[in-house]
Amino acid sequence: MEITVDEDKCVASGQCVMTVPEVFDQRDEDGVVILLDAQPPVAFHNGVHAAVALCPAAAIRVAAVRRSLG
């Protein structure tokens, strides 16, 4: 899993932080999302998908990570 965030789209609702604080935080000055871990462990994947669904600004994107075979 590879996470990206669009800080310009973020409306500082904090849903992502409340859902997976191990992966997301917010800037103190304006509440905009801070991505703490762009490739979180599998244990957080369900929470990240929930955060994506809860984000009112659709500012979080998730892509599969391709791994090399060798």
C-alpha cells in the first residue's frame, strides 16, 4: 500500500487522524493532514481504507505497491 495526500484539497476535518493516528496527523497551525507513514504495515491497511472513505475532501489516495520478484 502506498498512500498519498493532497494537502491542497484537505479541509482539516481530522477524520483520518481519528481513524488511524499511527498513519496520519494534522498540522497545528491549520489542521491540514500530515502523512506519517506512506507505506504502513498491513495491520493499518483496513484503517487507512476507512480513513479514505471518511475523508470529506477525497484528499487521501491509496495505490498498491508493486514488489520485485528477486
